[in-house]
Amino acid sequence: MTVFQLVRLVLNETHQVIARVPLQPVFELRQDAMAMAEFGAARSNGEFRYDSEHDCWWATDANGRAFRFVVEAIEVEPVAIAPHLAA
């Protein structure tokens, strides 16, 4: 099963990735994860925009630090619901 993880990439002054921070939760739909990426970028207290080259949201914070909010597809095993939890 494929789910989508939102990841915040911290960039240095030359826009190279210096830190990778996976964020919770994972999403079943890519468009939901992208909407949260946009929301995360907007909350950074600086400029933000969609970066079509990297297919992600880009932002700066009030201190001038730069970030990318990317969505990564990850494969997970479906979890069976325990019989006593099933409706």
C-alpha cells in the first residue's frame, strides 16, 4: 500500500539540503499531503511559493532560513484490524 509522507527539508544559503525532517501523519492521498505542504510553507512566517522544478512548496522563515516541504511516496504493509476492534 502506498501512502504519502510530508518531509521538511532545511536548506543552507546555497539551497543545499542540510537536514531532513519527516513530519506526521502520513496521508492516503498525495493531494492531501500537498495541501499540508502548502499549509506548512504558509505558516513559516516568511515568503512561500510552489516550486515547480522540485514539485514541492518552498518557504523562508522570519530569520531567513529556507525550507522545502516535499511529499514522498512510501510503501507500507496494510495492518489488519484485530477482530475485537472491528465494528
